[in-house]
Amino acid sequence: MSKSTRWDSKENESKQLPIYRHKAKLIQAVKDSTFLVITGETGSGKTTQLPQYLHEAGICKNGKIGITQPRRVAAITVAQRVAQEMQCTLGREVGYQVRFDDCTSQDTAVKYMTDGCLLREVLADPVLSQYSVVILDEVHERSLSTDILLGLLKKVFMDPANATKGRSFPLKVVVMSATLEADKLSAFLSNCPVFAIPGRTFPVTCTFGTAVGPKDTESTGYVKEVVKMALDVHTSEMAGDILVFLTGQSEIERACDLLYEKAETIDYRYDVQDQTVEGLLILPLYGSMPTGIRKCVVATNIAATSLTINGIKYIIDSGFVKQLNHNSRVGMDILEVVPISKSEAQQRAGRAGRTSAGKCFRIYTKEFWEKSMPEYTIPEIQRTSLTAVVLTLKCLGVHDVIRFPYLDCPEERFILDALKQLYQFDAIDRRGKVTRLGELMVEFPLHPGLTRALLKAASLGCEDLLLPVAAMLSVENIFIRPGHPEKQKEADKKHRALAAKSGGTNDFATLLSVFQLCKSSDRPSAWCKDHWIHWRALKSAFSVEIQLKDILHRLQQLFDDEVELNWIIFHDVLVTSRVYIRTVCPIRYDWVKDLLPKLHEVDAYELSSVARQEVTDEEMIKWETREAAKRQPEVSTEDI
Ligand code: ADP
Ligand code: MG
């Protein structure tokens, strides 16, 4: 198929989307107000189409259109799709930026990014002067960074007097949500206009199962049940694709393994009700989608609203989700598998009714729904650690973090926990003011605890040992866990051998050793295969390490200019109308303080007296070290 035919079909496809009929009105609505809330069913075209409409309308001539996504995979996938629709190379007019992966260029006018990335951009440029429009997408997910961005944008741009402050043209802010939180959002943004895109949805019949009851809130036995249900649908329901909701990568892999195994035993002559169904294609999360065969997509919550999968008629809902929850007692965020909320369950069921009537099979009982599932999902800001966010806010000059405009306020004790931790890290002082160290810490896209460790290592000169560890902790799990028991044994053996090489009891040292061994190997991908290590994860770790090192070196330079070069050793001095020192080496005060025990007892030489007379090296050192403590000396290292 030629490129233009493909484009034509994509263009026709996009004209079928519910958003298309509202194109002109939407463009006008964005132009007319600073803030605009847009709601519309998942799949109506908000994420992929609106930025294209605004681009076409020439809104980018002053600056970029930025669209945030709470999920990394969504930012990348959607950018790929839009680049395809706009017929351009990804990274040119359409690009994406997620943590540690920037696929944008000078030409990028439509930029998809994670909300975390935009928050970091606000730090460097609080009025977002490079943007003409900022679209906060998937706001109903209520991710921590999106909630903070909402508050910040409201604070900076709500007052009309501020709308062009520090900018040559006004910024437009669009807030998009898949559910009906529109009124709450509009009220928060001083009753800004709401644009609702009418959806076309079909009825979805929901049935409850028997596998998970109210006492099974920590159950992990549901994978088998989900697989059984998917196979039941496959053999007894009419044609139509299946979407299965599970909670994470390892569960998805297990479910797919079981499905492959069981699907092999189906005899299509006798076992399958609908004789037009000739096979089952099992797809973990996402993949290319051929037609004519029933697809079974096994996904996490990402398929609830972030990514639309066409053709889904049946939903199998496990009823669980993996969620990050703050545990005040241990002072850490813990990833837990918990029951989803009722609103989330409805969202999942809705995925089956996009193009025709659908069915949703819930593996849990009605009682579980009533007793164990909360009405709504608690926003992330009310259940995760606020340490990084509080430091960001403080660095942005928001000193009173308790009275910040939150859409939903976090509990005060969570804010106090964050302040306490930042104080322990020396990132803020007793009065809550950001320290020099805090300003350095905020530059790193890492959890403040890890950043603190990295900066401490750098101050001890051993950052080369910690950088790889920080990088390895920032990528997905590197150890492969095969489903097959025999292969699992083999992988375990290899992993244990790797751990033994680095002492056997220190997991951080194991990460470091894996990083170093692989990097120094002649054929790193073959090395990974041999040791049951994810090559893709290690490749990302190599790239992350370089990026972290770059940030560290850039900051060290700043730091050196500011502090460290006040301290030098030099060989000779020449005095003319100014004092010149020659043959110079920067040092740290720590290195010489014990060598020069009398340093503090010596009286200072006045600069004027030094300038008037010839001085010995020894005298010069005494003068120089005292002066240096006070201010930058008027010396130059240039040759005369
Ligand atoms: P919304 O943001 O309103 O949920 P999207 O703009 O994400 O809607 O999607 C609109 C439509 O575009 C979807 O219904 C789907 O048909 C199509 N689409 C989006 N992304 C992809 C993709 N990666 N591959 C195939 N189709 C896609
Ligand atoms: Mg969307």
C-alpha cells in the first residue's frame, strides 16, 4: 500500500471520530479562554486529534503545543500514532519526551510528554515561555504530577494580569478528562468553560463471578481464574476481541503463558460455539493487530483510558490494580495489589461498548463489589510520598506548601513527613528554606533519597560506583523470570552466580557488577541472553547512567566555580599593579586543612600591602587562604 493511500484511510478514520464534528468550535473555544475543560468518552479522539486541530489552526506559530500523559507508554505510543497520522518522522514536528528519553528536536511543534517532564520544565521556566498551549490530559487519573501542575498553572495564569507575565503572548491551558469530573475541575479553575464531546456508547452487560470474595482482598490466585474466564468467552461467545485487565508485567506474562498452553488444546471443530472463530491470538498489552482472528489482549490499567484498543467486545476484569501507597510508619511508598474502585470497574467495563454492545465478566462476587471496592480511586496526592513534590514546590518559590491550591488537599501529616525527610536530607533548613544542596538535588530526575546518596558519593569522589546503581534502580527489573520451571531454575542459578561474584549479600553491589560486566563485555546482548538479563533494560541503564553523569558534571562545574576554586595551590607569584599567580591547581580545603594546622592562627594580609611588596610563596599562601575564605581574591592565572 502506498504512503498516500494509507494516509487517506487514516484521514477517513479520523473523520469518523466523535470529536471531528466539533473541530471548529473546539479551536474557537481554546482561542477564547485561558482555561478550558474538555470531557469525552475514551476513544473519542481527544488525545490524538485535538493537538492536530490546534496545529492546523496555526496556534503553534508562537510556541509549541505540549500534551501531558500520566503514563510513559501512553506518551510514546500516542506520539507515534500522531506522527503517523501527520505523515512525519517521529521526533521532528511531532515528538515525545519521557524521563531519560527525549525524542524531540528544534522542529517539534506537537510534543507529547509525561506530566513529570512538564513539571521539571516548569522548574527551569516557570511561565513555560516555549509553549502556546499546554494540554493536561487524563486528568481523571489524578496523578501526583498532574495535580501539582493544575495547582501551579492556576496560581501563575489564573489572574489575567499574570497571563502574559514573562511571556510575549498568552498561554492557553486545556484540561482533558475521560470522566465526569468536569464540574469539579471547572470550579477549581474559577468556573472556566467546559466542552463536553458527546460520546457514542453501547450497552455493556456486566456479570459477577465467584472467584474473589470480600475476604480475598490480598488474593493473588486470580490469574488462573481470569485465564479460565477468557477461554470460556473464547469457546462460548460470538466473535469479538477480549481485553483482560491484570495488575502488572509478571502477571501478564504468566497469564499469557497459561493462555498459550490452554489454547493449544482447543479443537475448533467441536469446542467453539461460533464457527467463524478460527483461532486465538494472545497479545501481552499491545502489538500489531491483524484481522480475522479473535484477539485476546492482556493488559494493565493502561488500557482503561490511556490507550484505546479497537474491536474489543468482551472484558475480563480481575478487580485488582497495582497501586503505590505511602506507608508513614516505614516512611516509604509501597507498591501494593489492591481492589480497584467501583468507578474504575465501570471505566473498564465501558471499553467493551465502544463500537457495539459488549459484555464484561467480573471474576469477583457482588459482595466483593459492595464490601471491598471503594466508590472512587483515591488521588495519588493523598496516598504517596510528597518529598519530591514539596522540594519542587519550594524550589519554585512556593514556601507555604500547606496552603498551595490543591484540587484535593493531601493530609497535613503527609506534607510534614515530606518536610521532615527533606530536612534529614539537608535539602531544607530548620526554617524550611531550600539549601544549596536542595537546589542541586532538584536537578536530578530521581527520588530525593537516591539523589542524596549520589551527591554524597560524589563528595567522597566515588560517584562512578553509585551512578550505575542509581541508573539500574531507575529502569525496569533487569532479571528475567521465565515462566517454565526448568528455565526458571537455570535463570536462578545464573542470577545467584552473579550475586556471588559481588559478595553474595549486597544487592546494590550485584547491580553494579552486572552493569560493569555487561558493559565491558565484547558482545553485551549475548552476555545478557546467557545470564538471563533483560538486554533492553540494561541498554536503558547505560543511557540513564550517561545522562545522570552529565547532570552531575554540569552541577559539579557550577559548584566548583562557586566554592571549590576559592581554594588553590600555586607555584609562583608575580606582582605588578595586580597580583598574578602561576602554575595553579584547584584543590579542596578538606585536603589541606590538616597539613596546615596553623592556618587559622595567622593574621590576614591586607590586599593592598600584598600588592605593594614582593612576597614569598609561604606568605602568599597564608594570605591567599585567609582571603579565599572571605571572597574571591583579585588574582588572575593568566600569564604575563
Ligand atoms: P481519547 O483521547 O478521546 O481517548 P484517542 O485520541 O486516544 O481518544 O483515540 C482516538 C481513536 O484513534 C481511537 O479510538 C483509535 O481508533 C485510534 N487510535 C489511537 N491510537 C491508536 C494506535 N496507536 N493505533 C491504532 N489506532 C489508534
Ligand atoms: Mg486520551
